[in-house]
Amino acid sequence: MLNSNLMKKHNFCAGPSILPKEVIIQAAESVLDINESGLSLLEISHRSKTFIDIMEEARSLVLDLTKLNGEDYSVLFLQGGASSQFSMVPYNILSTKAAYLDTGAWSNKAIKEAKLFGDVNVIASSKDSNYNYIPDYKIPDDYDYFHCTSNNTIYGTQIHKFKASKTPVICDMSSDIFSRELEFSKFDLIYAGAQKNLGPAGATLVIVKNNILGKVSREIPSMMDYNVHINKCSIYNTPPVFPVYVSLLNMKWLKNNGGIKTIEEINTKKANLLYSEIDINPLFKGHAKEVDRSIMNVTFNLVNDDFKETFNSMISNAGIIGINGHRSIGGYRASMYNALPIESVKVLVEVMSELENKI
């Protein structure tokens, strides 16, 4: 039973992250009884009609939200986190050489894995400034693919405009999937861990254009082969049943609340509200260059660490959680995924403003 006396929490965690309350309630109900079957979601067979219908609806809804219906794309829900894709992508697609954009820790890890399979050209990097900007880059034409990370959770930067490319484009969208309108058909493969903007931890979404597969000469282990999972409709082995179902509920919530277009407008308002306070409040400074600021993950710091204890106490008293910055850059990070209400951002801004009045 929920304790109604508990203070409301404002959840800015970077991931696993906030989910809509109604999604959590529906998910909780399914643990007791899924679709009035008399069985818990946690105990049904992954090959039962109940779950096959869940998987098919989830895959269909991904194509609907991305406007890829009728296009030659397959949708997969795979086990594990997006880090598994750092090696799965080159295993399936890298024959000779690939181009990578280095914009943070996650792209750097993807580069490391890709080097096990072929030549990797890092065409641009912002490592020189602790990844506080998106470097300019030119995508070469004669590569197997170009890989980028759309949003950098740790550093608070985001690619706002994707360049046209003759080379297949692969994008890690783990922390901003479904947060803004994009021409998704520009991408040949998109992958995203569920635990930031899609659902709970344990599943990874892959959207892949079928014609880029089946071209490498190497033998691919079945569990690492996209075509194996496509042919088995994401049920080659036991899939992450609960995360897939909650992801479906979350996508339904998104569609019922206006879809990606509407949520992008809300996300932009939330980001503008917080960035405005950072810019006008002399006690704070942002980490990311203004032109490359993320609307999902806002990174900032106190100008004077003498105020840190006071600010942290005020944050805690306001019920704000999860805004400690990543250890690599310190400071603070407010992750404002789709489910975070703008009211929570207003509470954080009020605390920041109150600190200025106190000093």
C-alpha cells in the first residue's frame, strides 16, 4: 500500500529514470494479473499468445511513432543494455572500416569495441574540452557506416541537426529516443537502452534497415546476429518480458498524450526553464556549450563550492533526487526525460533562485 504521507519526490535520475505514474500502476497490476488471465506477467510463457501479442504491438508502435510504417525496417527488443550494441553493430555491419564521432564516454566505448572488428576512423572528437560541445564533422562516403551518439547523458550535449550522408548512419539514441521529432528514415540503424526514455532497465530497442544486413563475410554467433532475431520476431530466446511490456505501456502513454510532437514541445519548455535560471543566476554555470545543450540532460555547477552544502540541503528538503553530476565532471545533472513533469523543473528552479536570495 502506498504511504500518502511520503513527500513528493522530483526524480531527475539519469537512468533508470522516471516513468509516468499511470504506467507504473498498470505495470504493477500486470504483475498480479495480466489481461484477466489469472496469471502474473512474470510467470506467463514468452511463447504464449498473450506475450506474442504484447511483442507485436510494441514493435508496431515503434514503427508508428517513428513514422517508419511501410518502410523496410525491422524492430527488435533485445536483452541487456545498449552497451551490447557497441559490439553487435560492428559484428553485423563492419567489413573493412567505419567512421565514428567521439562525443563522450559512451561513444568512446563504442569505438573501443568496433576496433575489434575492423579499421575505425574517429572523424571528430570533443575530448579536448571534456566533451562539452559537439565537434564539426564530415561523413566520408566510402565507409561501411558512420556511428554517432545523439545525446550525451554525462556531459549534457546533444546533436541538434544530423548531416546528410551517403554512408549508412547508425545512432545510439539511448537517452533521447522518442523525445523529439526526427526524420528517422535518415538512419539505417538506431539503438537505445530502455531505461532512460522508454521503460525499465533490461531491454534494448533496435530499429534496423534490413538492406544493411547480411553483407559481412564473418560467421556471426546466433545471439549476436540481427537477422536471427528478426527471423524469430525478437523471440529467438526468452526476451525481457517485463521491460518489453512496460515499454509498450510507456509508448501508449506517449501516443495518447499527443505523440512525439507534443512531448518535444513540453521537453523544450522544461529545458528552457532550467537553462534560463542557470544563465541568469550568478551562482551557477553550465557545462555544455550553449549551441549544443541537451534538452534531456542539463549539466551545471556552482561557481563557488562554498555553497555546495547549503544547496544540497535545500535540494534534499525539496524532495529533489538524482541530480548529482557524473563523477567524470562533477557538479549537477538534471535529467528531464519525457515523464518528468514541468512542475518538478519549477521546484528545482525555485530552489536555485532561493539560494541566490540567501547568499
